[in-house]
Amino acid sequence: MKLKKVYAFILSALLLSGCAAAEAPAQETAAESTSESAAAEEILSLESASAEETEPPVISEAFSDENFSAEKRGTVILRYTEDEAASDKGALRIFNRNNSWDGVQYNAEKFRGNELEAEGSFRSANPSVRISVQYSVNGNTSYNTIVSVDTKEDSYSKGSGKYEIPKNAENIIVYVESDRLEEIYIDDLSVKVCGEYTYYPEAVATEYVDTSDYPSLKEEYKDYFRIGTATTSNLLDKEPYIKIIKAQYNSMTLGNSFKPDSILDHNKTVRDVEKYMYSPAVKFDAVKKELDYARDNGLTVRGHTLLWHNQTPEWLFYKNYNIGGELADRETMLSRMENYIKNVMEWTEENYPGLVRTWDVVNEAADDDGGMRKSLWYQTVGEDYIEQAFKFARKYAPEDTKLFYNDYNSYQTRKQNDIITFLRPVVEAGNIDGMGMQSHINVDISISQYMAALQKYYDELGLEINVTELDVCRGKGDDWQEEQGAYYKEFMSEILKLRKNGIPITSVTLWGISDTDSWISSDYPLIFNDDLSRKPAFDGMIEAVKNQE
Ligand code: 9MR
């Protein structure tokens, strides 16, 4: 019983308080599994132990022989190797990776409600390797980076990071992954509890507060711009969420469901490659619940997103959709792009007329190191792919639909200059209406720099502005709630000022509702607490609009 052994191993490994290192006892090789979800389910179907339940759990792997406790995640093959170690003898080689999340994984249920520290040494031709943690809260699964380690092909790099696992998390799995699919060597991996350990045998259920007497953001801001939120269909199963979204927001963005990996139909496409060669098959099951909710409750929708390097399956970019082969040529990819945009826009308008008023046509095309990101769109179509995408979007968008470019850190000077450079021809062609400022920021980001950047997009390109994914990570002090509240207040006051000065800011969207459902929940970046009680951040937004100078 390999799985039982893994569990026993986690429980019985060295018990340390604080974040000091632990030695790994030898264990048996991981069990077989074929897919991400199958692997995840398998590792969670462990029998519960009782004796050491209150002892802090430790995962610790020296990979010094063939007995390791790592479980496969995805299609990988795991091999103990003596050739390449970071320390002592031996390391683990992970290969045959077909998805970014393919790697190794560990059951981490016992870390619930505690802060953990994960550490590891990695060697890979991938530019970076991550230790991540997956868990579900209220049926909503999130995938969070604990630490991202910059890696080299010929020597090991070590990294460590801390992460607080929420009390209401279930199905907690720590895993190793990387965006690109090259093999990964791991050595000296450990995960341990920081500080005092508290044992939560199961997820602590959230007791939601009554939110019906809150002032309403959408009402308070109605003379200025729309206030939006990002949704997932799981959240719409919960009455408290259904209520608060309706009361507070008049715009929503589907956080994941409209992305290419959710729309593109791989099975159908590859069953008849000839038929779908220039127009990959699409399916829309994932968007219906959220779009129904928006339509029935009077919210408009920002369509997010048509072209992106992320959450877009790789097979789309290959000749005959065959990942093992060559990349498809420019003409083929232009046809696939045109038809994808056409099919998505036409289906949406036909089924939900007038609901999606805005599309993020291209997302995150600027490279963090300058210039354009060398995404698969860039590699296959070429550097005019953004112009092409907006040309097609304009061709198929219903009249009055606004077409946006959307990016993060777009207030930073270099990135802004790059964005302005590649959007200029799109503006000149008349195919873009707006600039989406994602705004994943934190309390140390200069609000005046941000606002100056916003002004510059308008001055240089004449674009309408949406704040599309606002969240503000908390500071480190004990008074972080108040500090964050003051930040939200000042941010919104300045946005309102710019709006008064004639900058066409037409919506501000928060990237999620409560901190629990944020993509970076451990940074507590949103305006409602987990139980939907209001944070100073919410009050700050209300005060900003009520007390305008
Ligand atoms: O909120 C989204 C999260 O649930 C997904 O796991 C993640 C995967 O890439 O995407 C998140 O949304 C992103 C958005 O689509 C584009 N800007 C960055 C957002 C946060 O990663």
C-alpha cells in the first residue's frame, strides 16, 4: 500500500516547530496515475491516521535512493538518478511532461490552517520551476505559487517560500511544476510548518454574514463608471454570493470560463482534423451559467479573453494540431485566429444579445523583459499578430462593442512604452477602443505613478480606460487592514479625479469578491473578508465616492 506509506511518512517525519530543515526517511516509489485530476484524487483518498494527528506534518525528500514519496502529477515518468545531485547522492528526474502542471505532488491536508514553508533545489532548461499549492475553498479550486525558482540547465538553484493555507481549504496538494515542458531535476525538497502548529481535521465551514445593509458600490458610482467583479461558476451556487454580486456590481468578468482553454474543443477538433484545420471546434458549456446570471440580474459582461499566451492549449499552434510536430504556418494561424474570434463573438451575440459589451481581444502581449512577449501567437503569426487580432475582432464584433487590450504592470514606464508602441498601429487602423489596466498591485505601488500612466495612455493613444482586475495585496504590518483601506480610498479618489478631468474611465473591476476566492488569497487583496464581512477596503471605496473634493 504505497499511498498509506506516503501518509504515514508525512505524519511520522521529523517534527519541528519553526521552519528548520528535516531529514527524509526512505519511502517507496510513487504510484501510477494518468491525469492531473486522477493523480490528485488518488493522493487524497488516503486513510486517516490518528495517533500523531496533533504533530506538525513534514514532507522531506533527500532523493538519496530509489525510495522517495513523491507522487506523479500528470503523465510524467519519475526516475531516481545518481548522476546529478544538488547535495549528497542522488536526485529525482521528472520527464515526459505534457502540461505545465505535470510534475510531482504530495498530499498536504494536514497543513490546513497553518503557514508552511517549502524549499527545494531544481535544475532545468525551463527558465523557472515552481513549488505550488492547490486547494479548494467552497468548491472553487485555486492553484497558488509558493515559490518560483529561476533555474539553469547545468546547475542547481535553490529557493524557498512561505504560504498560509486557509482554514476552509480542502483537497490540499503541494506540487512542483513549470510553465515549459522540459524535464526537471529536483533535490532536497521539504515542506514544513512555520511556528505553532494547529491541527484542523477538516475544512472549517464559512458562516457568511448578512450583507443586505451594505451601501452599494454600483449605486454610489453610477454617475461615474461601472463597478465590476470577476466570477467563477462555482461561486454562483452560493446564495450569499448570488446576493452580494447583484447588490454591489453592474459588470462582471468571467474569471476563467471565457478563456481559450475552456472554449476550445480538443476532442472534437482532433477527431476530424481536416474539417477543423482552419477553424478549431469550440464549445460554450462553461460560460452559460455565468452569462445567464449576468443577463438575469442586470450586469453587463467584459469578455475575457480572446488571445493570450496563457490558458491557451498548445495544440492550437501546431500543424495538424499535432504537438509533437512543427508549428503551423502563418496563414493557417491567421485563419484559426480569425475563425476563433468569429465563432466566439457570433455565438455570444446570438445567445446573449447585447450582454458582452467589451472584449479583451489581446491579453498580456508585453514581455516583462521588454518588447513583445515571444508567445506562440507571436512565433506563428509574427509581430503583427496584435494588429491582425484587432482587425478580426472589429470585423466580427457587434456594433458598439468595445475592443480592449489588457495587461498587468501596465503602469510601469518601460512596459507602458512598449504597449504604446505596439498599440499605435492598431489605434491608427481604428480597431481598438480601450486600454485595460489589470492592476494587480500592492500598497507600496505609487498611486501618482499609476495615475500618470493612465493619463498617458489617454494622451498618447486617445483610448478609453478600464481598470480590469483590481486587487491590492496587503502590507506586512499588524494594521494592514486599515493601510489597505486607505490605499483603496486614495486609489479610487484619484481615479474619480481623472474621470472628472476628462479621462474616459468607464469601469473599475475587482478581481474576485472575497479574499478567499482571490487568485492570490494569501495576500488578502480584495474588499470583503472570507465571510463577506466588509473590509476597510470596501469602506474606502465608498468613502472615496461620497467625499469627493
Ligand atoms: O483568476 C484567474 C485564476 O483563477 C487562474 O488560475 C489564472 C490562471 O492563469 O488566471 C487568473 O486570472 C488572470 C487573468 O485571466 C489575467 N490576468 C492575471 C489574472 C491572475 O492570474
